[in-house]
Amino acid sequence: MNLTKLVLGAAAGAMALVGGTAATLEGHDDTITAAYFLEWPTANQVAQLEKTYDEALGVDLEWRAFGNGNEMTQATVSGDVHIAYS
């Protein structure tokens, strides 16, 4: 499988997840907490500034930075964060 197909497949999967989350949260005034790494630049940082995901989900999105995968996983398992982006 070439890299382009892999990236397109991953993007489609992410959009399906976001769509499912949006349907679940529709009509609620909840805040979603999303974990991410500060170590390298990613597309989510533009979306954070432009509130792209907030608009798509219809809720406020709180971004929480983590230094490593173990911390991010523990926060997700404990329920402190709802989504982990890496």
C-alpha cells in the first residue's frame, strides 16, 4: 500500500470518528477534552486556532498537551480526556 492511500484511509477513519462523536453529542453543551503532543507540529494545531473541530462537533473543544504517550493513555483511560490525537 502506498503512502497516499494510507494517509487517505487514516483521514477517512478520523472523519468517521468525528462524525460519530458529533452525532452522539448533538444537542449537548458539553466540552470535549482532546489530548495531543506538543513535540512536533501537526495539522490539529491549525484546527485548534481556527476552532475547526469545535464547529464540526458543535461543542467546545479543550486541548490538553502531553509530553509522552504513557501520560496521554493514562489520561484517556481515566476519563480525563475524551480523544487522543497523535
